[in-house]
Amino acid sequence: MDAVEAANSGHPGMPMGMADIAVVLWSKYLKVDPEDPQWPDRDRFVVSNGHGSMLLYALLHLSGFPLSLDEIRNFRQWGSHTAGHPEIDHALGIETTTGPLGQGFGTGVGMAIAEEHLRARLGSELVDHRTFGFVSDGDLMEGISAEASSMAGHLGLGRLIYFYDDNDISIDGSTDITFSETVEQRFEALNWHTETIDGHDRDAIARAIDAALAVEDKPSLIVCRTHIAHGAPKAQDTAAAHGSPLGDEEIKKTKELMDFPTEPTFLVDENVYSFFDEALNRGREARAAWLERFDNADNDARELWNSLYEPQPVEIKGPGFETGSSMATRASGGQLFEEIAEKVPGFIGGSADLAGSTKTVIEKGRLFSVKDRTARDLAFGIREHAMGAAVNGMAIHGGLKPYGATFFVFSDYMRASLRLSALMGAPSTWVYTHDSIFLGEDGPTHQPIEHLASMRAMPHLWVIRPADANEAVAAWNIALNRRDGPVALVLTRQNLPTMDPVVGGVQRGGYVVTDGEDVTIIATGSEVHVSVEAADRLAGSGISARVVSLPCWELFMDQDADYRTQVLGTAPRVSVEAAATFGWSAIVGDRGLSIGIDRFGASAPDTVLAEKFGFTGGAIAARVKEFLGS
Ligand SMILES: Cc1ncc(C[n+]2csc(CCOP(=O)(O)OP(=O)(O)O)c2C)c(N)n1
Ligand SMILES: [Mg+2]
């Protein structure tokens, strides 16, 4: 109450409404040790209703995590660690970024998958923890939770326990106006164990947790009937308590009703600290026991542990692609999977029901399932959004290097998770195939147009669109070695000719493929080889064209100015990309030419589309000539 009041913004309702649940969970069950917030075998605690961030901060502070009372006083202020919504900070005990409702729900599912998988590979001596989460009406209304709960139930994630803040309130008022399904029945149908309790009855909360812990083969949803802003005489059970400070008068009355001193603000009784301190002995002891088990673990387990949790830089060589041969970049990527799986023990992932099309299979015939927890191929089902969140959950859990794959156009369905991977700096790999109109006959619903531009606009995400098999190998190496953020690999459906490999070219974001002085043609992916063809034609007309491959803008922009000018040259610039031209003026300049597609595509064979949309060597050469006025 005091922190929200001091900030004059924030959400007092949820923290007050879920406080009873939080206290029981943290004091009696949660296995964490404030002395090492990043202890790998800690229980994970996810606040999916991230607007209730103050509850998390309060718990961390009271439990002795390195989050001071000053941080609480500075709630929502510039430079504080107590942002409006939780922002991932493992050193402080903030497990994941939440706020976009439903994301935490899906992220927690990924954490639970990671735990099941790692426990199966490393043994329960080393991996033996749970994922607890708080979810709200908003989380359960969001579509992502439908996908994620279905997936979790199907996979029988018994170590996943969520508490539903069933308070009948959301921002616009009573949930009567929006939400009338029977949540218990819905989750039971999805193979979840459910309990329904009074969320302010601490004995009932404990009993429900005990029951959930006993169910090892299903995730659990504890439906907690609660009152938003519990204990505030006027604000309780009102939508206003969701997102408005209570006001001095209401806070005073609430404290009085609770027999709590009204002054000073931010008062914490020493007994509260000692209560949590004592309670968390459980976590301290658990970590001490774990450290001992770790020391006594056999060499194989230790070695596997280190390879998973302290991965070294890796170099994937690929089978050696012959110059002049022809192959789709999805296919050349797919040919690396065996080598990746061998060299990156934490490599795990799958697609949203498109494994055959995205060519993302690690080991044919085996899938992560209730029966096979060590399999590294995941069948996410047709659930792109939950796939995105689950991959993030695995990526930030530690020990794994996960990817998720689908058609590029369907990245729209998971964009919120993609954005969170970038915001969190999660090392998730996004594999997007069928990357342009040249997927052909499936037509404009399946043909991405604006996706490259929109992904490039996302801070901290590296978007790589390789031009051939060798660039695809380099792109995968970049993705596998990035630890502080996500990489999107944008790959073709159709075959592309393999060019001579250029060492370090992709790593620097862009490089010269063929040199020339009169004009610089800058292309990505499948448009590089046609641009080379255009340059050959232009040579016939006495125009010397340079062709630059620019697979990754972000890496290129990170190069020093000298390198960039050296690559782009001083001649007039033309960009060629079978996608929206939006953004290209940053590269070609105001007077440059951008050849692209600023409309939706069409259903036809790819060769026809190349003709119609002007992506043949001849058409590009003609446009360049016209542009140069020659
Ligand atoms: C994806 C998304 N849409 C909308 C919002 C804005 N928003 C924040 S909380 C909320 C709903 C609040 O209701 P509930 O989830 O029941 O939380 P409670 O008020 O009970 O704490 C909404 C719409 C959001 N954070 N994320
Ligand atoms: Mg609610």
C-alpha cells in the first residue's frame, strides 16, 4: 500500500488479495536460498499477473534477497530494480519478466519442461525443483494460456503448480461481464489437477499445496477464491483497487483494521524479517544438501552438468556444401541438426506442427513426452504463442539452448513472446522458414511481407536471413553462441545456389559478394543470387555493379563506420529484398532505390511470382539501369 502510494501509481489490489497465498507458499514450501538467488536447483516462482509486482518485491525483500527497503520506496522510479512490472533479474530473485498477461503462464510451462528434461538427464540428485506461479483472470482469459495449459496438461508436467487469483474482478469491473466459464472444469478437461479453496484461509492453502505436490503426473491449478485489496474497507472487491493507489485515508483505515501502526510508512516489524528468515532455513538446508550431492556426483554427471550449464563457444562446421549446388536454407540448416545436437548438449526444441517443413528434427522417431523425458525434440502442437513463451522459459531456466520453429508469417502469432525474449535478453533461437512470397502456391496468407521490417524494428533481436547454405551455417553458429539475447533465423523454402563461403562475412552482418564501382546492390537471403545475376547483366551494358549480402542488419550496424562504408561503398545504392521496403532508406539513403514488395503476395508457382514481382536478374538489372539513368 505504502509503495504504490509513494509512487502514486501501481496495483495494490492483487498484492493484498494474494498475500495470504504468498505467505504460505514462501514460508512453508518454496525452496529458494536468498544467499544464492541463482542456485540452479531452486524452485521457480513466476508472477504471471505481473501488475502485482509489489507482492514479489515485498516477498524478496522480507526474505532477505538483495532487494533493499529503499528499492521498495523507489517503486517504479528511474533506475530502481522495482519496475512497474517485474523485469528479469536472477541475481535479485526475479525469475522472468511479466506484464503482458498470459506470458508468465507460458514461460512457467517452459521452465517446467526444462526441469523435467534436465532431471531425466542429470538425475534427481542434481535436478529436483518445482515451478510455482500466480495467475489471474486476465492470464486465464488470454489465448496464450489456453495453448500453454493444453500443452502442460498433455505433457503431464506434474511439477507445475499455479495459483489462480479468482477474485471476480478485472479492470473494467466484475468478471461477470466477460468471463463465465467454469475454470476448474476447463483445466480438468486439459488433464490438470484442480483444487478450489478460500484464498485467505491459510490452512486450506497449505492443504491444497500438499495435495498438488502429491499429484506428480499432472500440473495443478489451485483456484483461490480471493478478495482484491483484501482488508481495505472501501477498496476491497472493487475494480478501482486493481490499478489505483488506495489513498492516505483508506491506507490508514486498513492499517487500523489490521492492528498495524499507521505511522511510519514502510514499517517492517523485526518479527516479520525473522519469520521469513527462519522459514527460509528450509531453502538454505536444501541448497547445502544439494551442494554436497553435487560434490559427490560421479564424473559423468558432473561433466554433463558443466556442458549444459557452462556451455563453451561452439563451432558447427556443416557437411561442406559444394559451390554451385542448390539447396533451400531451411534444408541446409536442417542438415546441421545432428552436429548441433552433438556439440551443444543443451540444444532442444521443436516446431508448431511443422517439423517436416521447417526441417527441424534432432532425432527422428523420438519426442519429449510423458514416457520419454530425455528426448530433445518437442512437439509444441499448433500453439505458436505458447511455443514462444515456453522456449523463453527454457532459455531462462538455465542448462538449455532452446529453439522454436514455424513459418515466418506465423511469427505474428507469437510476437509477444518474441518481444519478451528480446526484452529479457533470453538466448532463444527462433527458426522461421518459408520466408517470402517464394514459398509460392500457398498464397498471400502464408507469404510474409512486413515481417522482416517489423522484426528489425525490435530492439536487441538479431534477425539473420542467410543467402545460401554457407551463410546458413554461419547464421546457426551466431545463434548457438549468443547468450545475451535472441536470434531469428529467416530461411527459405525454395532452393538457392550455394556461393563460395566468405569467412566472417555473416558475423559482421554484411560483406561484398562481387565488387563493382558504379552502383552497390544490397540484398538479403534469396535475393542475393539474383542480384549477382543482375550484376552480370549490368556488366554486359558496361555498368560495374557491386553486390553486397546483408544477412543481419543488427550485426552490420554494430561494425565500425569504416567497415560499413568499405562494404557499402560510395556509389549509388539499391536494395533488393522480396519484402516490404520499409526501413531500407536507412541503408540506401534518401536518394537510393529500394526494390521490394509493398503489397500482399499472390498464389502462384515461385518462378511465376519472380517474374510478376520483378525479382529476376533481368528485371532487377532493368530497374537499376533506369535508376542510374543509363
Ligand atoms: C496482454 C495484456 N493485455 C492487457 C493488459 C492490461 N491489463 C493489466 S491487468 C488487466 C486485467 C486485470 O484483471 P485481472 O487479471 O483479473 O487482475 P486483478 O485485477 O484481479 O489483479 C489488464 C487488462 C496486460 N497487462 N496485458
Ligand atoms: Mg481478477
